[in-house]
Amino acid sequence: MKHAIIIGATGLVGSTLTQQLLQDDYFSKVTLLVRKPLSITNPKLEQVIFDFEHPDTSKVKGDVLFCAMGTTLKKAGSKEAQYLIDCEYPYRVGQIAKSNGIESYILVSSIGADANSSGFYLRTKGELEQKLSALGFAKLVCVRPSLILGNREEFRLGEKLGVVLDTILSPLMIGPLKKYRGVHVDKIVRMLIKASKESFQKKTTFIESDAIYGL
């Protein structure tokens, strides 16, 4: 019976993850670190109002930390604001989690994440992976999905266009191109939960999009 903590519970992946963890008997408690309370209730659920700029370190306690934090440049308003949400906040909470004895960090990253990438988004995700790996968790799993498919509450034009292209091109994506197929959020969440329960030979493990797609 494990205690899960989630940051980024309001997005598509985070909200789906929350619902599936609440239905999973492996987890006895699910804590959401949120800026404002969500309209969901469950006997296993705890919602903690959390200030990511001035975090209360006593609230980050449990067995496994899931991170599904992420935003778009348009929503954030600037690259600096997006970097805070996509990299700095997940890293700061990771530091607290490590110091509080949490052994596992399960991260939703991105296909192509690379700290040396010329693209801002992929570089940000890659830098987060590097910084978390340096913290020395007993288990860090970076799940790297391609285009995330599912019904978002917010409208994202780029993703809508991506879904259309994915529908057309997906049958042609075979061999090395298979990993670029869109992946439904349910499969991503199943992989996150599966990774949280498994043991890995290395402290830092990367799970690529084609492995998620084939789950």
C-alpha cells in the first residue's frame, strides 16, 4: 500500500493519472499538490494547496512522486514563465522529495528531450531530466511520449492539427518512425503506474514513446 503524490494534476495526463490511481488498490493514499482545490472527492484523496514559489516542505511526503506538470508558451506568456513550470518547479519539488526520503520519481517528459537540443521545449525537458537524475533518486523514470491524444478541456490549435496529421500518417509510421505515432493518454498513464511498481537495473530509466504505444 503506497502513498502517491502528484504535481500537475489539472492537465490531461495528471487528471487521468489521478483517477486511475484512486482506483488502484496498490495505492492507499493519493495527494495532489495544487494551486487551488479540484472538484473531486474520494476517501483516498488529499488535496494540498501548494505554493511552488515558497513550498511547504512538510507537505511533500510519501512513497512515489508523479510529475505531469507542463504548459505551452502561449499559456505561460513567456519562455521564462514556461521554464519555471516545465523545469524549475518539478525540479524544486524533486529536491524536497529526495530530502524527505521519497525514493521514486516518475516523470512525464517528451519524445526527443535533450538538454543540448536547439529547440527550447525539448531542451527544457532534457535539462529537467538531467537535473532530476543528478539528485540520485533510487528510481527515476522518464516517460517520453510523442503527441498525447485525448480530450483536453482547453483548446490547443497545434495539438488539434497534430491529431489530424497523426490520423493520416500513423499507418505509414513503421520501423524507426513508429515512436512518433500519437499515444493516447490512457496508455501513458498505464505506463506511469506500471513504472512506479517495477524495479529497474539503473537508477534512471527512459521509456520511449514506441514502448508506451505498444503497451
